[in-house]
Amino acid sequence: MASECFVTQEATQEILLRVTNVCAECYDDINEGDIIHYDMQNYRYLCKNCQERLCAQMNENCEVVEDDSPGLFC
Ligand SMILES: [Zn+2]
């Protein structure tokens, strides 16, 4: 699943040391080599699970919407 709202990258030691070593949403540990997603709206890193969950709630402007309309663009 790809979304233009996020930048998918591999966690590097530099990110872990300089930015964060936990997911900004669920606070799960991020380890070097993990696939992580940079949330360009909120300037934070998310794990795969949180990215998928948020992505499903986002509209085409990358805004989280509260209703249950299916987010097909992800
Ligand atoms: Zn998470």
C-alpha cells in the first residue's frame, strides 16, 4: 500500500539516533532496518501498522477524517 501522504523508508541508525526510535503513534520500538513511514503532515515517523490505519482514515488531502467512508486512494 502506498500513499503520497507518507514517505516510506528503512530505519537507519541516523534516524534512530537523531529523530526517534519509537513510533509516534503507538510508541512501539523501531529497529534499524525496519520499514517506517514519515508522516509529512505531522512531521513524525510511524510504524507500518499505524501508517496503514491512518492511511485508511485519510482523504485525498491527507487529512484524517472521522467518518467511515472508505479511503480507496491509498
Ligand atoms: Zn505505530
